[in-house]
Amino acid sequence: MITPGITNKIETMVTKDNIAGAVGSGTIEVFATPQMINMMEMCCCLSVDEFMEEGCTTVGSNVNVSHLSATPIGMKVWCESTLTAVEGKKLTFEVKAYDEKGLIGEGTHERFIINVEKFMARTMKKLES
């Protein structure tokens, strides 16, 4: 059962592969905002994965975060998520990202519980003429 209070933490290192210049979100060698957001989404998704019924998963629907501080190549970064609300199939998370010197990003992320087969069937109808 999915209830508020579920937490998770994931971490990575800032490398040439996840800096702004490498992912097209800027030209300098610092941890890219899209990579921080991806880490936040992954942290939330993984936190509830074990609670999903067979054939179900979650999809992101809203991200509202601020990237507060730049992180150079070579530093560790991590994300912490806390599930703060469950409203039917809608899950709301508080997310925070840190580097070795402190808070680098924070905000909220919403995900929805979906049935994969039904979701993909609706999505693939977009290809029909």
C-alpha cells in the first residue's frame, strides 16, 4: 500500500556525461539542470516501485523545482524524495538535491499510477491515421 512518508535516496557523480554542455542545456561544465530533474524523477519512481501492482507503474506529470547552486565535475550529488500526498492515483513528492557542499535543488514532483497495457494502448493510437 502506498502511503505518505515513503522516502528514497539515490546518488551519482558529476562527470563529463551529465554536465550542461553534454546534454544541451548550456555550455559550461557543471551538473545539468535536466540531469538533476531526471535524478529527482528517478528517485521518486524507484521509491514506490515495490508497491506497484503487477502491470502497473508510475509516470511523471509535473515537475516544479529550482536549481539553486552549480556543482562542478568530480563532486558527488544525491537526491532525496519524500512522498507527501496520495490522492487516488496521483502521488506528490517533495524532492531535494544536494552536493557535498549543501542543497543544490528543491521542489515538488507529481506522478500518476498507471496500468502499462492500457496506457500504451492509448498512446499508440496516436500513430493511427
